Amino acid sequence: MKKETRTVVWDEQLQIEAYRLAGVTQPFPNHFHEYYVVGFVEAGRRLLCCRRQEYVLEPGSLVLFNPGDNHSCTQLDEQFLDYRSFNISQEAMRKWVCELTGSPALPAFAENVLYDKEISLYLRRLHRQVMAGCSGFGKEEALLFLLGALIKSCGQSFAEYLPECRREIELACRFMEQNFAERLSLVQICNAAGLSKSALLRAFTKTKGITPYRYLETVRINEAKKLLQQGASPLHAAMSCGFADQSHFTNYFSSFIGLTPGAYREIFLAKKQPADDCLCCAEHALTK
């Protein structure tokens, strides 16, 4: 059986995460991220559902997610998934796009899947540099070339891209974001939004492409990531972010992020070690 490996590297200079998955069969449930994702499929076939559209991912597919794009992904055949990607926060994206365009406006990708040899070349080159721990301006240059090509190919104004949402749904989102650490009920969220349960569920899913519960769990995972990055234990992160117990937290975190909370935490603990001891990288392997 092929050995499964999952490697994540945090690049301090660029302020981005690089992911490398190999030999993976795990499905990923419907969820979203607060950050941009720019990925490339090297092997395997997957069914991607994103923003109510379905795509078949094959070797050579470029995968683009804007912050808030809900998506799920499942295996289509017996081939293992080999995949590399970058996670780019909105703050980092704003900085790099401003370098390119002179405007701090966030971009948005109009397409979630595309095939482009030039963009693929830029992505793979930059990914290798980050994984190898390269330094110098060559890495920064590679990132600017990649983002420039992406924006030219399928970018548009983020403000133009975002759909106009109902005020009640935004109130529900803000309530969950402000109270994620509490044991929230659907009644509390409905009261905050001023909608009945059935109206909230229909309107929320239509507007956001994701259920209120999945939205809340995703907010909790994103907040837990921040705590783990600061060195908090998985137990502390679970309790601080409203999860019922550490087991529940670990299952959700692993299904959304592709790593256990402990493995993700090690990436940032490694940054505090002497440079000779680490490359700010955490890797774990599972033998299927």
C-alpha cells in the first residue's frame, strides 16, 4: 500500500502556508476557509463541489478558492490524491496584490477550476522553493508572478464578486463569530437574526452555500488554528473554541484541515527552535 504523507510548511518571509498531500484517499466535507487557496492536482481524480457547481479534478487541474467559498471533495477512483497548494490569508493577499496593482482591493477568482500551463509552472516552482526552505527575493518574485498570472486570467474585484447578502443572514454570521466559544443553540441564532428556524435554514444555505452549523464549526476551527499557532495545546484550543471535547475537536479539525491539531501545532512550535534544527515544517506519515 502506498504511504500517505501530509506536509505543511509555514513561510515566514511570504506569510503563507504550503501544503503537500501524497497518497491521500480522505474525503473532505462541505466547508470553507477564511483564506485563499491556490492548489494543483498532480495525481488522482476527485469530484469537487464548490458554490453549487460540480467539477471533476484530474492531474493538471488548478484549484482556486476565495475566502468563504464552500466546497467538498471526494475520490472518484482507486488512485491516490497527490496535491500541492498554498493558503494565503486576506492580509497577505492584500499586501502582495497591492505590490502588483498599487491598489489594496482584494481580488476574487471568478473560476474555481482551470487548466493553465503557465500558472501551473509558477505554482510548482514556488512550491518547491518554499518546501526547500529557500530564502532571498527569488521566492518573492515567484509569488508575484503566480498572483499576477492568476489575476490576469480569472481575477476580478472582490467587492464585485461578493453577492449581496440578506441583512438577517449577516446578523446570524456575526452572532456566531462573536459567540463561537459558547454552546450555541439554533434558537439563539434565530433570535439574533430575527428569523424562524425554517426561514433561517433555507435563507442561510441559499446565501452562504453551507448550513449554519457547518458555518459555526468552521469558525471554531479557524479560531482554533490561531490558538495552535500560538502554541496552545489541542485540549486548550478545543475547550476555548466551543467543542464538546478533544475527540470531537480532533475529528473536525482533521477532516477540515487534513492534519491533526497536534501535527498542525508542531509547525509553529518548530519555528521557535534554532534554524539548524528545523525548516518550520511538520510532517506525519500513515501507512495504509
